[in-house]
Amino acid sequence: MVNTNLKLRFKPVSHSWVALHPQPKGVIQFVAGAFFGTFAPMLFYRHLLQSLFEQGYTIILLPFNFTFDHYVEAGFLMREQYEILPELVRMATVEGYDYEAYLDDKNFSWIGHSLGCKYISLLEGFTALPPEPQEREKFIRSLLAYTSNESQIKTVIADINILFEELQRKIAEDQKLICTYVNRKVKINSVFIKGQVSILLAPDISDTASAIRPQFLANIIDNLGWGVKPTPEETKNLIKDSGLFHIMGLVCFRSDNIAKLTCEWFTDILKKPPQKFLETLEGGHLKPLGIQLGKYVINLFDQPLVESVQNRNKGFENHVIQLLNELKKESK
């Protein structure tokens, strides 16, 4: 049952923003695009977030810094998830809200837009990392096999090992803390996001040149070792080698030239997701952005500039909600 009377109100928790649903059936962790994910995603994506909230989901907005080192920010997002988890339970008990959905991490889903999809892809790819340090090193070395930079390889191995061990400790801490709140344990299926549904909206797995113009300047940055990490090739290798991404949905837009190559790579090369989890909709790369004013939605960077809530939902939000519902069924 959709409740359209609920007010979407975000509260700061750790480094993120949380809109707590009184009777949640799950949690959506939202990672926005590069500029919009840093500055006020709760404003730019307001109509989409409101629609998901009305479906019965607690919403977490996970921000990230503008950086070319996406390994570091992916690690931050994973740490942030475990900072927020016990707070969800604590806040729900204080408000008198239901907290049952927070006690099993399979009730947590991910939705990303543009660059945010790369971070979600990294987190799912990391799920395939073996628990043993030696096996993890072999996995990472095979992932970075094309590079001869041993220093870079060792840095990535060290950083991921530190992250892996830190998250294991944090999971144990969360379980103890939640027990003090409700005398219940939280079920966590993986150090990363194993078994969690994800939806990628106009995913952009691009290189340094997409952020830095002209091309020669991007080439200089890459040659100095300051470019995007992991590179598009490394990211795609991680996605392929993980053998995962079975409960992922993909939304592409016909007029989107930014995510066009990434969408084609997922569907033509990776052969994922299956057709029933793939949507190709009208609009451009920034279609997910929109602000509702009364009975209308302002499409900030797409056409038409103004459309009715009914038409906007028919063209976008309803597809995302249906995709989420189908993926949830598949994950059970």
C-alpha cells in the first residue's frame, strides 16, 4: 500500500542523510552522480526519492568527495554503511518505528546514478574477494595483470586488506551494539554487499578524460599517475571476474551520450542484466533529477522542462519501482 501522505525528511547521520520510514519494508542506499552526489542530492533527486519513500523504504543518501581515487571513496561508502546500520535501529526505537527490516542486510538495496553506479559496481565486485589474505592478493593481481607498476599493485592490495579487516571488526561491533538496543542480532551476509539488489541508472564507468578537458591535459594527469583509479578497464575486469551481478537492474536512456558506452558494455559484452531487468527509457543522462512542485515535476536538465507528476512517473519512476520489486522477488 502506497502512502502518499508521508513527508520525506532527512536527518544527518554520520556523514550521510537518512529519511526514516515508520514501517519500512527495506532500505535504499542511494549514490548520486558526480556533482549532484556531493551537493544536495536530497534536492536534485527529490521526486525520485519521494516516490521510493512512499513505497515503504527508508532512504539513505551516501555522499562522496570529488576525487579520482574511486577505491578510497568506495571504501568510505562501505565503512559508512556500517556506521549507519546501528543508528537506524536506535533511531527507530526512539521514534517508536518498526526496525525489523534493519536486522537482515538482504533488505538493503542500492540505487546509483552516473558515477554513483561505478561505486556500487566496485562494492559488488569486492564481494568476490576471498577471505584469506593470500587468495585476496592473487585475485587483485589477476585484476591488475595488465599493469607493470608493482608499486601500484602493492598499494591496492594493502588498502583492500586494511579495509577488509576493518569492516570485519565493524560488523562485530554493530552486532553487539544492536543487541544492546533491541536484544536482537543483525544478519550480515558479507563484508561487502552480497545478496543485495542494485539498480544502475545511466551508469558511467569512464576515464580521466571525461572529467578533465582538453584531452592532452587528461593524458598528462594519467601519465603522472594521478588519473582515475580504478581505470575503466580495471573496473570492468572486476565486474567480469567477480561472477556476480545476478540481481542487478539497468536503466538506460535513449538520448544519453554519456552513459551510452557503459550501457552497451553491460548488455553487449557482459550480457547482463537479462532483458526482464533492463529498461531503455526516453530522456537524457540527467533524467533521474527532478523536483516536484504541487502536481508538476520540474525536470531540471531534461525535456520537457515541466510535466505532470502522472506523466513523469509513467516515464521513469514507475519503471524503477517495478524493477526494484522484480529484483526483490528474484533475490528471495
